[in-house]
Amino acid sequence: MYNSFELNESVRRALGLYSQSLIKIAFAYLKNTADAEEVAQDVFLAYLQKRPVFENEEHEKAWLIRTAINKSKNMLKA
């Protein structure tokens, strides 16, 4: 479990590393830049709310990508 500072630093690092990739993944599903950016924002909001603990960076990346895909599909359904 993270303390507040560690969580903020973890999210900040992930944001720098993966935000553009998540937007591209979401765009592939949604074909709309604004919606893709909203999905990426929702992914990082879920990261902050759920505070997942990852085994390594690959696990973190996989969680972020899967969450982006799921949120994109949910947006298409709505």
C-alpha cells in the first residue's frame, strides 16, 4: 500500500511514461481525440482511487492498458 507521497509520485511517473500510449490505444477504439483523452484521464483517476499494488513495471503497464481498453469499450456502449 502506498502512502500519499508515494502514490502521487507513482501516478506522476506513470503519467509521463504511458499517457500518450493510452490516448493512442483509446483513439484506436473511439476514433475521437477528445474521448480518447477523457479515457486516459479516467484511467489515471482509477489508478488514484483504487491504489493498485503492482509486482513490477510490466504489471503496471498491463493494468493501465487493460483499463484503457475496458473504459474505451464502455464508452462505445454508452
